Amino acid sequence: MTERATTGHALPPTALWSLLALVAAMLFAWRVGMQWPTALPGDGVDLDRVILFYSILPRAAVAMLAGAVLGLSGLLLQRVLRNPLAEPSTLGISAGAQLAMTAASIYAPFLMERSQGPVAFAGGIAAVLLVLLLTWRRGLEPVSVVLAGMMVALTASSISAALILANGDYLFSLFIWGGGSLVQQDWGPAIALSVRLAVGAVAALLLLRPLTILGLDDASARSLGIARHSSRFLVIAIAVWMATTVTAEVGVIGFVGLAAPALATLSGARTLRQKLLAAPLIGAILLWLTDGLVQLAAGTGGERIPTGAGTALLGGPALLWLLPRLRMLEWPNLGAHGASPRKAGRPWLIILLLLLVMLLAAGIVLVLGRGPAGWSVAGGDMLFDLAAWRAPRIGVAAAAGAMLAAAGVVIQRITGNPLASPEVLGVGTGAGAGLTAVLALSAAAVPGWQLAGSILGALVVLIAMLAIGARAKFGAERLLLAGVAMSALCSAIITATIAMGNAQSYVLLRWLSGSTSQATSVDAWLMIACLVLLILPLFLATRWLDILPLGENTARGLGLPVANGRLTLIVLAAILTALAAMFVGPLSFVGLIAPHLARLVGFARARTHLAGAVLVGALLMIVSDWLSRIAAFPYELPAGLFASLLGGPYLVHLLAKGVPRHG
């Protein structure tokens, strides 16, 4: 269906972008004016003149150049992949570059002294090649590529954080750098970015014909005699080279590469030549304006929010706004290529075996561990002493894993979407945004108020996601991509608060790390009690969970109270997610993995599916918590973070082979 431009009294696109550029220029003039009275040429060295010519001016240049580079890079990626949601952040390129630079800083610091750009490029190209490899069998379908890129990005970010923690450095510095700060001390980054922009623009013009043909379907491109694969990989390499330069110089800047090409199209650019001109210009305006707003918010008290976090605060809502307006080349059914899972003949016997395996695992991790003298099996008085510390952790981890698994089953069956989960739809980060709101009111808020804020945040995000999907008539795939946007928005709120470095930052940082190291016996018994109280209503509502995936009309025809049933299940899923996230953070993929593993075992009906997923989730978190304390001894990795290291690759593998349908 052809999109029609909005008519009436709407501001013309050219005038709108001119107005935004004027606002950005006024913010820049205001910033220069703060230094101008004492920055005029004169005798001697003046500190304000140094700040103006070596910080303020290069910062403005870097903002515009980085925005233009990301805009052009995003356009090239979208063109060759025929995917309007492809960009350096959604394809995992920025996170891959960040991981490579983090690893090099720890294990090969000499590389970072002279080869920072090549290191970032190696990480970025590795990430995008992994995404392409895993989605090649699906024909580089847009949704599969973006979801695989999201999982690669989250996994790479988790590994980066794990490397920092394992080497004893404080995670706070990772968030500051990863937030994308544009603070400058010289003209070096501006010169590097200008070279990349010039080379990228010239390359794009030289490759104009292949780019035009690659925007067509494969059959048309093949008939026109173009070397599709080599041309595609060449353009991708150029785009990655430009994008990773931005990451190497200023950190991760998200959504500019996504928004600039889309806004160029919505602004009236139709031909490829017009888009090659408009996308970099719009990207430059967007990042320059965002950086000006960040500096305006900082005032004279010093900048606290990195510009990259500011782009995510604006980019999340922008993506939600763009989704209904983007015409995708193809929106596949992610379950179309997956086979229906087999059904277990004796499911309750398998559930009993899973219970025994979980209890056995709990017993093993209780007695087995590492100490200063190496591996040891605790017994007698030593076991009694260690149990006071290890048993609460095991109880909390098991309960949190079971809660996330139950929430995942509920969300997948409500949406009829096999790739939905509390993590993917942003419900976990929504709990963090709710916690942030409570801490903004009082840094000393008691745990009860923190939990209430987390539950409210998770509930608001989950209801908002389902409402957005229903109103815009999103398919399951667009709902997932809306979840990516919502997760980015909530994560930006959390990251911006952490970057302020106040008392709230440390509470959020501890929450985000998701460690169970501070768990007490009271926490364990409270979590287990909440698990029982919340899971029992779900088992009573398994008929609803069986019928809802069949569709609203079918459910209503079978006498199901659809609205009330969904609301009840949504509230339970939000509470389960918030409770689990309080202890294991938002990075775990247990809510996605456990329901899939339970279905692969053969649990098709809701009752056995729920029971199997709960046990699998508990088992996964028990093992993850144990690995988190022995993998990098004497340092300890957060349990939720370690679970994400296991879960991210699994989901990418799941995307590559095809997602099994609901039985």
C-alpha cells in the first residue's frame, strides 16, 4: 500500500529541517556565548579560549560529522539488506566494536594505543558477519536480521561487562564510555570522522549503480548482471568501517543511523541520489541538536548525561512512531519455517525427572565450589558454614528463574508469539525504569517502595506494548521490534541516571548487575513464597493459556472472558518479572529460553508447558549462579549477566534454524 504524505497545514519537510537546524545553531551559539567574552584573540594564553577552540568547536564538528557518518552508514546498510530497520546499533555493529575495544584494553592495551580504529572495525565486522551467517538461510528476512542483530548486540554487551567485572575494574566506567560522550579535547576525532565521511560519500557515488540494483529483489538484481554477493559485502564493509570509527572515537551512538534514512524518505527523498544527500544532512542535524539539548540540560553544573543516552531517549519513541509508517519489503511469520514440536507421551514423568535433576543440581552447587586452594567438595562443619551463604543464593536464583520462565510462557501465549519474553519486550528494563522513578523521588527508598516501583514500571511497559500492538494492528514481528524500541528507551533512562554518579546511580548499578551475592535467607524464603502464590493462579488459568493463542474470536466463542483474562495474566506476568529482575537484573534470557526448551522436550499443553518451563528456568538460573561465582574466581560475575551469555547465542541459533510453532 502506498504511503501518502500528510496534507493540510503540516510544516513542509524542508522548512521543518531548516527550523531544527536553526534551533541546533542557536543552542551552539548559546554555548559559544558562554565562552565568547573572554575568548577573543589577545595576548597570552587564556583558558576560555583554549576551551572554545579545542573543546566547544571540535565537539560541534564531531556531533555533525558523527551524525552524518551514521546517517550515511545506516542508509547503505538499509539499502543493501533491503531492510528499513537496519543500522549499526540494531545489527550489533556498535556493540561488537565496543566488545573488541574492551577486550583489547584488557588483554592487548598496546593495540589501543595505535590501532584503535582497526580494533573497532574487527569487532564490528565480526558482529555483522555473524548476523548475516545466522540469517542467510532465511534469505536475510528483515525481522530475522534485526532480531538476530539485537541478540548479538546484547550478548556482546554482556561479554564486555563480564570482562570488566572479571578483571576487577568498576562497571561504572563502561557505562560512561558506552553512553557515547561527545566531550572533546582536540581536533583529532573530527579529522578522522571527516576523512571517513568523505571516503564513504565518494564510495557511495562510485557504487551508485550497484546500490540502485541491490535495492531491488534478488531476481531482478541477478537479471541485471550484478555480482550481488560481492557488491553487498563490499558496501557492508564500507558502512561498518564508517560506523565503527564513530564507536572508536566517541562511543556508542544509537538510532541516528536508523532515523536519518527513514526521515529522509518521509521528508520526500525518493531517488537514491536524493537519499544519499538527505540522510547524512538529517543525521548531522539530529545529533547536533541532541548534543545541544544535552548541554542545555547540563547548564553550568557540568554534563552528566552522555549524548548517546540522549539519542536513545529520543530514538526509542521515534522508532515506535516510525513502525506503523514503514513499508517493509517482507514481514515474515517467524514461525513459518519451524516445525511443530513433538508431544511427549508421558509428560508428567518427564516433569518429575526435571524436578529430580533440578534438586540434584542444587545439591551439587551447594557442596562444590572453588576457593583459594582450588576446587573443593564441602562437608561437615565446612558445609554448614558455606550453606548459610550458598543456600540463600540457590533459593533466590531458582525462584527468579522459575518466575521469569512463567512470565515468558504467559507472554508468549498471550501474544501468540514464540519469540516474545519479558526481556525482548522490554518488561525487564521497564521494571528498572520504575525503580529509577522511585529512586528519583528518594535515594533512600525502602526495598518495599523499590519493589512497588519495579512492578509498576513492568506493568506499564507490558500494557503499553500490547496496547500499541493492538492499536497499530502490529503483527507478532512488529510487536517484537516495538519491544526493542521500548527496551532502548527504558535502558536510556537507566543509563542516563547511572551516568549522573549520584547515590541513585550506585543503587541502579547494583540492580543492573543482577548479582545474588547479597541474598539472605529472608530473601530466599520471600521469593519462594511469592513464587508459590503467583504460580498457583497461573495453573488455575491454564485453560485461558491454551485458548488465547487461537485468537480473540475463537477465545470469545468458547466463552473465555478475553479482556479480564488477559489483564489478569498481564498483571501476574509483570509482577513475576519485576520480582525476578530485583535479584537477577534485566539481562537474563531465561524468560525466553525456558519456555522454548520446555516445548522442545514435548510439553505442548499449557499446564505441562508451564510446569516444565518453571523447572527448566529454575535449573538454568541455579547453574548460571554457580558458574557466575566459579568461572572467574576470585571475582564474581552477576548471575543474570551470566545467564544472558548463555541465552543470547541460543536465541540467535533458534533464529537461524527456524522457530518452532506453538503446539
